[in-house]
Amino acid sequence: MKYTGLMAGLPVPQAGQGLSFSMPDLRLQLDQYLEGEDRDWVHAFFFRIDWTNAEYHLAGNGLWMEGGNLEEGDLDRWFQQSPDVDSLFYADELPSADHERLHVWWETYYTVLRQHADPNLQRLLAFDISLRNFRAGWLWRTLTGGDAEQPAQYLSGGWFDRFAYEQGQLGDIRAEHPYTAAVLACWEEDDPQERQEAMLTAQAAFYDYAAFFDPFGMVGLAARLLAYLEWQRMATQDPGRGKSRLEAYVQQQVAQTETHPA
């Protein structure tokens, strides 16, 4: 289905500028246009905010993004018990460790979204998964100095068999996935704020490329939503505070890995 009126009315995020609307307001606007399977897909898509909030919770940084499907109390209950039986994320058994439980929910999230048959939408998701895996590998190496073995928790459905970020891989990636290589190259920027803005700009270039093939359909909408949520995530973060919190969390994980090796 085409959403010409909806897409024409959605603003284009610009580097260095925050979003001009709240995520709950955006969801109200989407509800006026979407229906059927498209509406269900977008509803599932917004669990991305919930799992980002869960990551914030585990890092102990006190941040919260609006617009997800879960209230903060619901998220706490899911960590303590399990999702409701009628939830997309319900499972008879879930890992007891919080970070392992969250990894299962991210896997389920992408499995649900990949059920859409559009190949360009699949391309968007593979790009997103690949960047998330590379980001996890790069952060782990950077914050541990490369001395600690990284837990093998990578998401399936990306483009690459190897996910740890190393400079030597950029040449291989650039040939087949130039947009991904452009994002990875931004990690060489030392200033965290400038690095994040550069990465978002590089990601936006791929979103525009993917949306070109179906600008007023689900692919165009999904590309715009991915851009919005990345800009929203950046707006909630304090780079200095986040780095110190993340370092503490990583050291905790290193200690657990050394105490209980796989």
C-alpha cells in the first residue's frame, strides 16, 4: 500500500537538529493512515524503543525514550518474570540473566520484522542488524582494550560472518557494502558527539538509497522511522556520562565472563 499523504507530511531529520515532534505524536499520526499488516508491522517495529530502554536500564544510566509499546513498570516486570502469554516475545523458557534475556528479545524482534516479504525492506533490516553487531564488537574491543574475550551474542540476519570491528576489514566491506563501510569509517572519529552525528548522516544516506525504490510504501516509511529513532536515541544521550556508565557495565560483564567461562 502507498502512503503518499503520510510521507509527504513527515519531516526529514537534519544533522545537528533534534526532531520537531514527539514519538507518541508520530504514532498517533501513523494510526490515522496505517491498517492491517502494515499497522501490525509498525507496531512491532516500535519495540525497538523498548529494547533500547532495556539497554539503558541494564547500563544503569537512567535514560528513557518515549514512544515504545511498554511502560517502565512493564519492562521491569518482564525482566523479573516473562512477557505476557499473548506477547510476540513470550517463550516457555527464557535465560535468567538480564542481558541474555534482552538478546533473545532482540532476536525475536528482527525475526518478526523479517517476515515481511519486500526485499528492499529485508535490505534495510540486514543493514541495521549488521551495524548493531559491528557496534557491539567495536565497543567491547574499545572498552576492554581487546584483552577480554567477547561473549558470542550476535544477532542473526546481518550481511557478514564476522562482526568484530577492525580497520583491516573496511577494504573488504567497502567493495560490496559501501554504505556500511561509510558508517564504520566514522568510528575513527575521537569526539563522541561528532562521531555520532557523522554516523547518523552516513546511515541517513543508506536510508535514502533504500527508500528510493519505494518512497511512498512500507520501505520508504521504514527508512524514515529508522532515521527518526536514531536521532531520538542520540538526543537522549550524554556522551561523557554514557561512556563512564558503559565502562562500568562492560567491566561487570568481563568479570562474569572470567568467573563463568562459556
